[in-house]
Amino acid sequence: MNRIAARHTGPGRLLCLLYCLLVMPCALAGIDVLDRIDITRETDRSTIHIHLNIPVRYKSHAPGQSGDLLRINVEPVPSPGLAEDILFGRESIQWSADKQVPLFEVVYESEGFSATTITLRFQDEVEFEVQQTSDFRSIDVAIKHSANRNADAEHAVQESRPAASGTESYTYAINLLSSLAPVSTNSLPDLEALRAYRVYTTDFQKDGQTWHRLRLGFFRSEGEAAAARKELKAYFPDAWITAVTADERLHSDAALPGSSLPGAATIPGDISEAAGISPGPEPVQTPGPGRVSPGQLDALMEAARQKMTAQDYAGAIRLYTKILQYPETGVSRDALEYLGLSRERNGQVAHAKQAYEDYLKRYPEGAGAERVSQRLAALITASKKPRGKLRTVKARRDQDSSWDIYGGFSQFYRRDVNTSNIDEDNELTTVSQSSVSSDMDITGRMRNENYDLRTRFTGGYLHDFLDDGSGSETTVSSIYFDARDKKHDVSMRLGRQSRSTGGVLGRFDGLLLGIPLGSIASLSPVGGFPVDSSTDGFDADRYFYGLTLEFDGFADGWDANAFVIEQRVDSITDRRAVGSELRYFDPTRSFFNLVDYDIYYNKLNIWQFLGNWTAPDRTTVNLVLDYRNSPILATSNALIGQTASSIDDLLDSFSKSEIEDFARDRTATNKLATLGASRPINEKLQLSGDVTVTNLSDTDASAGVEAVDGTGNEYFYNFQLTGSNLIKTGDIAILGVRYSNASTTKTTSLSLNTRYPFSRELRVNPRLRVDFRKNNTDDTNQLIYRPSMRLTYRVKRRFQLEVEAGGEWSDREIVDGSEKDRSYFAIAGYRLDF
């Protein structure tokens, strides 16, 4: 979102603006999937938090680690209130780029099952890491700051002595870790890089102490070493690349890639010193409770980082202190730096100074030492200033608090033409759509030391030019005011909003509160009026109220909640449910479990399990198991298939118990299981796939509504080969193969989706999909071609033109020959960020 155009001194003018927008024909149709973007800035990186209004399952991303465009493949997870229209369409959020986070656009785009992406575009090439969060309702993208992108270079040294015969081309090694305690190779992780190269140790004297280093060699080039370091990063995050001397290589028995020499060699300390190799910032061995696996330490570091993000500094202090109690590892240096930072932000100035001073004694060199020195100097300087001066500065900062307003506006014209040919003499051409959609997304935000206030409006107007079309319509997807008291951690959101947790079924008009209960628990009362469609106005006939008890970080990596909710319709119970969510997260694995049980109908509404596992080689495996009522069991389901428009109308003809029986009859059960995996082949290619089985049950006939047959088991197989940066930085090509064996059709699909940047301004996106469909109902075959081309031209950083054209050619066998259908579409318009 661009935070540029206007600044106001209070919310009054902003709320007036939003009110005007509500009664004007503007903005966006459909459900908002993208809720908001937040940025968390740390010393060496910033994390982009993409918050969603629906749960999604992370599948893969491309390119793997760097680029100016990042494409994240996700799958919307079945959830209460998940409307069908979120599976199709495109929406975006803009952001104001800066040097540390050169992000300017986030786009959510979906073409249906297994074809959903979140795309981030950057002004410059960046290094990134992608991670699913524990609640499956946001995606985190960590961006390495530009000042630190080449930080590893400070560790590299030039070789000062000539290479020995036979090892001239192997001049680089990776320094995995350093310690005052002797380094053991007995508990190393089982990684391909450690098996393919030589593991050895070196030692040297510094300040009267003996240092020990664990190293991996040898590599022909720095690039080859960098590729191996990426695989090792999860286990040795502080590993750095160094040039090595001929003596170091020879004293490690000249073990080159493919060598069968066993064990680890140890190099005498004087060789490293004599070669002029800088020891680098060396950590100190700290006594602790004993061994801990790299994965456990990574989980603790991630949990501590989340505490910092949530401004739970006391919790972060506890976790960083726990990490530092273990023997020296690759994360100890960062843990000590962040311990000082968390104490500083927690107001413990004396403790922060002590941590910073301890850091500089242990790690006197490197970029981290420079940062810590600056913080320590700032604390010392601040402590010498008069307190009155500090109060004056704070008061002035509060007075300068102002509103930032940012967002985007777009207008697009679309025209669809359909032609059907049953035979040469019978052709029918119709214009099925001719419309202009005007879209707006506007956000206002004000932040100071005590409060974080935000208000957002997304709404829309679609003007239909056809006399016999579906008609023009105005939509309001969201309009709310969100406030958080930072000091007391109390929050509220009032207005039209979306929620898919705590038993809430999607979009509603109402109020959501957040009330802390100690350091790990919070209470979230919620109440409001359900909104079935963004075209609906306020409806007081149905309302709900509920309560969620949230436990955040009750154990390392674990979160949970429990909820109760009651929904009423026309003065009778519509739904009454209890349930809970249990979540676990660490950098390599996570899972999410949801149970929703209706205690009024005594029936399980939802059971859902989602799990992700990531291997050191970046192979990702995910599993989804889902059982649910479809639709969610509620008394208002009795209206399905009826001419009556309300439960009150039904009560004129039927008893309350009969209506509840009708609701049961209209409610089917749906079962789903998906197993997916993705694996990078190399830095440019990635293979992914998943297998899904679904089953929708029958519904019973009653009250004049006929029964509906179930589907039985339906099977879907999806495989994709994704290539990035194949010809030019920023290009992407996706080759997909899909087979579905459903109750009505069997379909084999081939697809190619490409995106090529001719320049920073112009991008083209040609796509082609071919379907071969066998229709089970009449045993006919059908061949369908769907080509399209999209061009995007960014005139200025905040103004973009888009044109897209395509069609669908369908040939279907029938008894008397073949049926040919042709359809064409064209879309043209612009997007303006402000």
C-alpha cells in the first residue's frame, strides 16, 4: 500500500471521506482475500507479513532465494464462510518502497483449484525467505537488508601463499562454527553437503586463548561454496566462506570432493595464523544444560522473534536467555544481540548495557559489533541527558502524530462474446458481458508510541451496459475502524470485516475486541450480523455473539484457542457451537488442528488438520485432512430450495422441530484429503505436485425439495514444473499437468503459464491451457483450448496500464456430428496507486 498522498491531523476528515465513498459508484466486487500488510524491521532484515482473511496452504515459491519478483503458490483451505468467488479473480495491495524493503505490489490471483498465487514485485533484486505462519492465515517473507546482502564478504580473505600442486583449483572452504571448547564432529546432521566434502577442524591462538573452528572444504570457487552454504544454512546460520591456503588444504590430507578418506582432520594452530587468515568474530563457550539439536534452537529463535514482533519483550528475554544457556552454537551471537535489544525495548537499560558490553567482549569484529556499539553509545548518551529534555521530545512526537492515507483505484472494461455452432447453418452469437468495474481500496493509518489506528474501505461498483444483463451493482467488501492500545495491548475492530477463526463464518458487520489476560492469554469477544454477499446491506434478522480464549506461546512453538459461539435467526437458534484450534510451528514443521462441534444439533461441524514439513534440502511436504458439513449446519439451511424468504415465513407453515429437520436434510457432509510435495531441482527449476480425494454425501428429500445425489469419491492429480530466471531475471514459466476423475467428467489438462519482463515497465504474460474432457453423463468427448495474453505496462511507479485478451475454443462430439463453441474476451484498464 502506498503511503504518500495525504496527511491529516485527525480521523474526522478520513471518516467523512469513507462515508462519501460508500454512497458513490466506485470500487471492488467480491471478497477481500488480502487483509493488510505489516512490516517488522530488525537489524539485518525486514519481514513482510501478508495477512489474509482466509486460511491458505503454502505449497512452494519461485525463484528460490532472490529476484525482483517472487511468486508464492498457495491453496485456499476449506473453511467456514469460504465463498466460491474467492477461487477466481485478482486483487492487489500496494506499498511504498524504500531502500530496505523495495516492495511496491502484492497480488493475489486465482483461477481455481491448484492455480492460486501470491506475487510480490520489488523495485530491486532482493534476497528473501518465505515461511507459512502457525495460523495458516498469513505468509511471512523475510528480506535481507541491502546493507547486509554482502555481509558475508567481510569474512572472506585473500590467499596469501601459493597453492600446492594438485589442489590449486580448490581454494575455498566454509567456516561452519567457532568455539573456545573443542569442536566435535560426532553429532553433525546427515546432510549431502557434509558427505560430499571434507569436514575438518583448525585451531589458533588469540588473546592467550585457543580457538577451535569447524570447517568444510574444499571448493573450486566462491560460488560453489555459496551453493553448499545455502543447504547448510538451517543448521549453521552463521557459516561464512573463506579463502584457504595450500598448507591448510594439505594438512587436511588434501581431501577433495569424492575423496574416500574417513574422519575429520585437525590442522595445527600456527598454520592458520601464519597464513594471515583473520579469525573473525569468535564466540565464547557458555556453560549450559547440555546438547540441543539445531532444529530446537531454530524453533526457539523463531519463537523469540515472534515475541519481539508482538512486542512481548519479557517473553523474548526469557527465550533468548534460555538459548544462551546452551553450549555455543551458530545462533548464540544473534541471541545475545537480540537479548540486549529486547531488554532495551523493555526499559531495562542497565541490563541492556550489560548485554551489549558482553557481546562486544565476545564478538569484537563484524557488522554485528558495529550495530551493538552504536546502540550502546546511544544508551550511554541518552542516560546523560536531562529527563526534562526527554519528556519534551516525547511530547513533541505525540503532537506530530498524523494520519497517512494510501491505497489504489482502478477501472477496467470487459467484453465477452460467445458463438455456438451446432451445424454450418445454425450459428448463434451473443454478447454475454459488457461492463466497467471501478475498484477502490483505501486505508488510513495513524501510529505513535501509544496507539496504532487503522481504517480501511474496499467496495465496488460494476456498471452493466447490457439491457438483458445481470444488472449494475454496488458492493462493500469491508469498511472498518481498527485500534490498538500498545501500552495495554487492548484492541478493537468495528465495522464490516471478515474472520475465519473463533467460530465466525466469514464476513460480518460487527465488533471484535482483544483483551489481554496475562502474558500468554487473551480474550476476544465478538458479535455482529452475518453478511452473505458484499452486495448485501445491513441485515438485523440474523446476529451472533461469541467468545474466544487465546493462548499464545503456552509452550515452545505452541498456540491454542477455545471458543463458544451462538447465532440467532428470526428469534430462534440458528447455530450454537464450541470448538478449538491447536497450532504448532517451528522453522521445519508446523501443523494446525481445528474442531467445531454444534452443541445444539449435537453434530460435528468441522474437523480439520493441516501439516507442513520442510527438509534441509528445501523439500516441502504438506497434508490436509478435512471433514465438514456442507454448508455448515444451521437452521437457516432449511430455506434452501424453498420459496419462503425467511425462517419466519416457514414458521407460518411448519413447526420449529420440522424446520430443524429440514435443515439437517439440506446439509451434506464433505470429506477431503490432500497430500502434496515440492522440491527444488536447482536454483532455477522446481517440481511440485499434489493428490486430492473428495467425497460429498447425499442429501434427503423433504418439504417439497428433492434429494441430491452425492458425488462418491473424486480424485484430482496435479503436477507442476516451475522455472524462474531461465532467460532473464524475473521471468517465470510454469508447465502444469492435471488429471481429474470426478463424478460427471474425466479431464486431462495441460497448461503453460509464462511471464516475461521485457523491461521494468513492460511485462507480458502469455498462457495456454488445453483440456481433454470425457463427459460421463452422455459418453461424449470434448476438446477445449484456452489461450490468453496479458500485457502490463507501468507508466509511472504509481500508474499502470493492463490489457488482456483471450478465448475458448470447444469441440464436442454429439450424436449428429459435433458442437462447436467459441468465446472471446477482452479486458483493458488502468490501476492508480496513491
